Amino acid sequence: MANTFPGGVHPPESKSYSENRPIEILDAPETVIIPLSQHIGAPASPIVEKGDRVLMGQKIGEAKGFVSAPVHSSVAGTVKKIDFHIHPVTGRYEPHIFIQNDFTDERAAELDIFGENWEEIDPKKIVEIAREAGLAGLGGAAFPTHVKLSPPPGKKIDTVLLNGAECEPFLTADHRLMLEFPNDIIRGLILIGKALSAEHLGICIEENKPDAIRILSERAENTGIEIYPLKVKYPQGAEKQMIFAVTGREVPSGGLPFDCGCYVQNVGTAKALFDAISRGKPLYERIVTVSGPILKNPSNLLVRIGTSYEALIEKAGGATEDIGKLISGGPMMGLAQSTDSVVVTKGTSGILLFGLDDALSRPELPCINCAKCVDVCPVNLMPTRIADCGEYNKIDMAQRLGALDCIECGSCAFICPSDRRLLQNIRFAKSEIQRKIAEEREKKSN
Amino acid sequence: MDLVFLGSIIELGVLALCFGAFLGFAAKKFHVEVDPRVEQIDEILPGANCGACGFPGCAGFAQAVVDGDAPVNGCIPGGDSVTEAIASILGKSAEVSTPMIAALKCRGGKERAHDAFVYEGVENCISAALIMDGPKACPNACIGLGSCIEACAFDAISMDDNDLPVIDREKCTGCGACVVICPKDVLEMMPADSDVWIACNNVYSGKLVKSVCETGCIGCRLCVRECPKDAITFENNLAHIDYEKCTNCQICVVVCPTGTIHTKRTGEILNDAPKIRAAIEKKKAREKEKREKLKAQNPNVK
């Protein structure tokens, strides 16, 4: 019996579109548009100016503060301008750096290259390189890796888990990565373990990827790394649910994984860390799944950061019918986009296209109190009650019901037979609670 | 009379006497001194419990103002009359403040500013703004789902045919509840006796604004140049009116090429237009004269 957590849902996996398509390289576009904010935290501040020549992998934005990450140019070329462009995560117009590609792909040498001696690196240097290489979680949330690698003093991390669950339907980027770069992933994991001096290392993979489990088990022999097959269920790849499934530990309410001695990182980030340390390569490209029922040739593409979605969709053969919905990320937690001119960032794991039929929203019916949402909630909340509190502005009560612990996985809204807007009302309640907390804090400081 | 009936009257009467005596005793014994001024002030307050003062309702404010925790002019909806009444009760002097009202810094209703996507979720601006910053293509536009209408305790906001909230200048008391609730910060307080305001909230370049809205501020700075009192400044891609200097002459309303500057005198403005144009011409002539004079004095200066 594979490890798992209580609750969860089983959306159609739909991985067959792209899971057998090897990673293809998408040629760099003529112009890359690189967002200065590609991570959680303060946006980077630009350190290049219009007209400057930049090299591939050159730092063009410096991290502002600790919870922030630098950004690097993904091509060699000239800075055309720094201007506002629509951002795929916030939906707002955010500053981007536009770089005209000169197709020389001249590499900048800014990071120390450890090559074959990667194992001899000093743990402190690992964190430093993670920061300089602009690493951010490649699973989707894009939390700066160096921040995660520096737990507060007194917090001992004994378990490092790599997340290869990829529980979102359609997405296969991590799956292909595990099949094609198993050694890099394992080395990246060893490096993370070294940086945190953790004894226990593991890689978690959902059971619907038996080939990845097999290949990683083979390569991980004699390294002390354990491979954990997980039950196929959404949201198995959420870090708190994964920690519970593997170790049986629960992250306390309002806490982070290090509060229970664990650390979870996406497999892609582990490979990027190894690339940065062994090959001196900052994070300027990533693997993106381009898939969906109406796409001609669903594929897994290795793309430069700053390539527009349009170019990726074109490479994948384009849509066969009218597009009803364009989603950045997976269909459960991803963000629907209003335009295909947005660009790939560090957190873009997939681009999905759906037809008009799939984009229809069904009418909202009254709650029949079936408690299906309560059964499936992976955090053991009562989604229907919290959503009601949101709808009727009972913010204090929503807080008492634990609204802030909601991980916004959307399982409740997925399972609801009445198609109630559960997640949206919970998100409203959460934002109001956070506003209230901020207000109180402000009052206190005055 | 029926004996049972009489018996119950006596029984209840005795009970009532006992309870009455107990209540009377308790009232004396556990008497709490209430400052009579609190009650007096509570009576003159508007009683809408809007919370604009920062205290829990009007009674909370009355207590706070007597305790000295709240300023005498803390009740914004009450305005000067209430402030003066409170001041006279407390024997303090009150500074008369300018009454403020809310103004909508956007004219991009559904006809003038298009949507970027179809929004089918919960009918509430805050929820809508959580999804890709709201359905409007303009990143700063009014979403138009009416969270401000719900927030208004004085029923001063209504929705027009263009899905934009309209503020009733008579009913608005300036409590600012709508300004706080708006997720797009598209509502602003302005002096109630001023007529004009910049009905745009963007912070982006004119090119971007033009692509998402027909009536947004494109940053031409015509209003800045034509204002006879130099009351309009331009910063962060948007014009701002300094109400200390503004005389409600409406020149800016007429010169604005995109109709961004809004006036409460919509009907009158057309009649005024020739007058305003004449004023602009006059100002131009005056400036030209000034320039020529300068030129005559210093022929070397261009």
C-alpha cells in the first residue's frame, strides 16, 4: 500500500497527451521579455540599462532584500527597453526587461564552476550559489531556494524530500525530467542534504509514473536515498500532504515544513541546483509541458525564461479549435490567462489549452449539505462552512474555522455536486482575515 | 369572581412585588456612574454605526470622545454641526473641517473599458480582484461589482447603466467606508464643495492606457498647461488636482481630450464651454504677451 494522506480527489489524469514525448528544445525567440518578479517576495531591481549588451546567464536584476531572487538573461543580446508587460501570475502590468536576441548564445561566467568536484563544496557555498543562480522553486510557487535553505537557527531539518509527485492532471514536465536527468536530480538532492546536514533523503513519486520510480531506484542504489511511491491522488504533491504521507508528521497550523524537521523541494529545482554548482549555469531555462485536449502536438519543451506563451503553443502545433481557456500551470491550481503574450517565468510548469466546451462554467446550485467537500479536504477543514462565512462576511468565524490553513487546492470545489464557488469564497475570507490582521498590527504599532 | 382567578392575581402580585424590590435594591447597590455627557453625545451622533471614526459604533465613539481618546471632530458623517454640538457639550473648541465626499476615479464602465476575460465567479469586487487582478483589461479600473454599494451605510452609492458606481453627493457623508473596501483603490475623498476631479486611477504610460480604455488619462498634460491657477500637477502618469488652489473654473474639463476630468456640473458644462474657451484664449494671449515682453527685454534669450 502506497503512502498517502486523508482526503483528496481523483481528477482525470490526462497525462497520456504528453507523458511519452521526450523533452524538445525550443529555439530562443527573437526577443525575450524577462519579468523582474518571478518569485515569491520582493521583485528584483534591474541592474542593466537600455542599450546594454548582456550575455546568456548574466545577472540583469539584483535581489532586493533577503526574500527575493536575482534574475538572469536567458539569451545573449541587447537590452531593448525596461517596460511594463502583463504578468502571468499577478495579472497586472509589471516591469519586464526586453532583450533583443543576437543568437550568439555567448555564456556569461559569473558563477564558480565545480564540475566533477561538486561533492567537495562547502555547505555555506551551496546556499550562496543557490542565491546567485536565482533559484526558485520550479514546482509552481517559485519560493526563493536560498531562503528555504536557510532555516531559522534552532530548527533542525533531518528529512529532505524531493517532490516528483506531479499530482496535477496534464502536467508531465517533472516526469520527463526524472526520466531524462535522473543522475542530476540525485546529485542535486545530495547537495541539498549537505547544505542542511540532513541524514534522511528521499524522492517522492506518484505511482502513475512507474518508469520514473524504476529508473530513480536504480540510480539511487548505494546512495542512501529512498524512493517513496505515493498513491495517485490530488493534492499529493502539496508539501504538507507529502510530508504526512511519507513521515507521518504533521506541519503545525500556521507553520512551515521546517517546524517538523522536513524540507520539500521540487525535482526540477534539485536539478537546477546541480546545474548551478557543477556547470555554473544560473536558472534561465526550464521545462514546460504544453498540453490540452485541443492542442495538435502536446509536448514537453525546454524553453528560455521570457519566451512568450504564443511561441510555445506554436511549437506544439497550435490549437485545433477555438480556445476557451488558456491556463498557466495545472488545471486544478493553475491560473487562467487572458492573453498568450505573457511569458514563461521560473514558476511556469505547464501551459494548457482547453476548448470552449471545457471552459463553460456551470450554474451554482444550493448546498445540499452532503459534506463531500469535508471528506476530501486534505487539511481537514469544513470548506462549505468557511465558504458560507466568506459569502456572508463572517470573517471572525471563518478565522476560527481555520480558513488560513486552507492550501487552496480546490478539491472542495472540484467535488461539489452543486458547483458551489467554495474556493473563491474561502479565498475571499482569507484575504479579509489577512486584511484584518494587518489592520490590527498597524493599530498596535501606532 | 372566581377564586382561582383571584388567587393567581394575588400570587403574581406578590411575586412582582418581590422582584421589584430586588431589582430596586440591585439598581441602588450595583449602580454604575455613567457620564451624562456620553448619553447626550450618543443622542446627537448620526447613529449609522458606520465605523469611520475607528470606534465600535456611535456609542463607542461617544465614550471615547468623553474620555479624550477621540478628537472632537472625529465623527466624519456628522459634519460640522455634530462637531460643534459635541464641542459645546464638552466645553471644548472645535476646529471646523472641510466636509469631504467620495469620488470615483474611473470612467471606464463596460462601454468605454473592455474586459480582459469573462468573469463568472462570486459577485463581489474583492473576490474578482483576487483572480488575475480582476476582469477589466485596465489594471486600475473599477471592477463594477458593487462592493462599495454594500459598504455604504448611508445608501449614497448606486450603480449606473454602464456598471459604474455613482455617488450621491447629497447623501454622501464622507465616512470613507467605500474607500477602504475598494480593492482597486479607485475611490478617493475630495472636498464636498469642489466640482471637478480626475476620473482616472492609472499609473501606466498613455500608450498602455489607450489600449485598454477610451477615457483614461493619457498623460498629455493639457490640463496642467491650461489651468489658470496652476492647481493641476502631473506625477506618476496621472494628473492631480490641488483643491486648495482649484476654483472650479472647469477649463480642465473642457480641454481634456479623453474626457478624463469629471465634473458634477455635467449639464451646465456645455453652456459654459464657450465662456471657458474664451478664458483659455485670453490666458494664451496673456502668456504670449508676457513672452514677447520678455523677449523684448532680453533679445538674446529664445
